[in-house]
Amino acid sequence: MLLLLSIDNNHASLLRLLQLADSALPIGSIAHSFGLETLVAEGTLAVHQLEQFLADYMQETGRLEVVFCRQGYQLARVRDESAFVTCWPALNDRLSAFKIARESRAASATLGRRFLQLVCGLTASPRLATALQVAKARKTDVHYCIAFGLASSILDIDETLAVLAYLQQALTGLVSACQRLLPLGQTQASAIVWRLKPVLLDVAEASVAAQQWEEECAVFTPLPDIASTRHPNLPTRLFIS
């Protein structure tokens, strides 16, 4: 009996993390390509370029987002409620400023809001409820990566595991979008995700150091940003972003 209790206590958080990072989580992530649809439609991105493109994307956008994921995680541990109410919208507003393409910014905010609403329905957490209420009252975006970090912290999920899970689901989401846009088979898609595991580990490690130099935090993704801006002008679209 003691062994069973130990297993429950030690692994319940892992089971929660697996569910929250599952691509089947009903928050609508399958509807977003974050500019990839435009890149494919314009002939800028092909299958033979995909792996290197995704590696670069994760090292830029992925690194930025997990820096904010970590900050959301740490913000959940702030005991002063008034400090949380002040810092929560400010943190989301700061990430909004980095996301210059409207469609990608709106996609991140939509997924974040839906994610937070879903988790609020799964677990009774006053802090998560406050986060939703404050964002609604101040009409502030709730970005997916920050909401993921906040929820992971409240659910007692290890910070590093939460960051790696966020990166994994972000990568698999992009690859899944490419499978609908490009002649990319399941085996090849799985191989790309598998080979990029070291990149995800490097990005997670780099995000620790990036937090220490917050004023120098930056991202340079001209192709996805321009593609996201052009996305509304495509004659036909499979994705919202």
C-alpha cells in the first residue's frame, strides 16, 4: 500500500503534464500554422528545408517563448496577490510586444485563453481563476506559453519538464501543420521530430541563461513574421494563422 501511494504522489504530476501537452487537448491548436501556410503557398518552404527551418524556428521563437514560460511558472509562486495581479498582465503585454505579426499574436493569445479556461475547469485553483479574471477585466492577452508555465507550476509539475513539454508540443504542432501542407509522410515527420530532440534540450538550457539577461531578450524571425502578415491575403486557407 505504501508503494502504491508513493507511485501516485510521484507520478500524478507527470500524468497531468502528458495530458496538458497532448496535441489532442481541445484548445484549437490544430487550426494554426503560425505563418507556415503562407511560406508553403509562396514556395519559400519545401520538405527538404523543413528540418533546418524548424531547428532555427525553435532556437528563436521557441527560446523566447520558454523564457516567458519560465516566468509564468515563477509568477505562480508569488504569494502577494496584489503583486500577481500587477505582474500577470504586464508579463503578457511584454510578450505581445515581441509578436509583431497580428495573426500569430492573436493565435498565441487565443490558445492561451482557451488553455487557461480548460485547466480552470479541470482543477479548482483561485490563482488560475484570478489570472483569467484580471486578463478579461484589463483586456489583456493571455499567451499560451505563459499560461502553460503558470498552470504547470500550480499543478506542481517540475519547471524543466514543463518547459521541455511545451517545446515538444510546439514542435509537433508545427510538424503536424506541415503534414497537411506538404508531401510529408508520418514516418518522415516522426524522424524530424526525433532528430530535433537535442535542439529542444539546447533551447531549454539557453532559456535559463536568457532569463538572467532579460533586457537583452530578443527574437529574429523575419520569414515567419512576414508570412503571418501576408496570410490573410492567401486565396485559399486551411489555417486561421
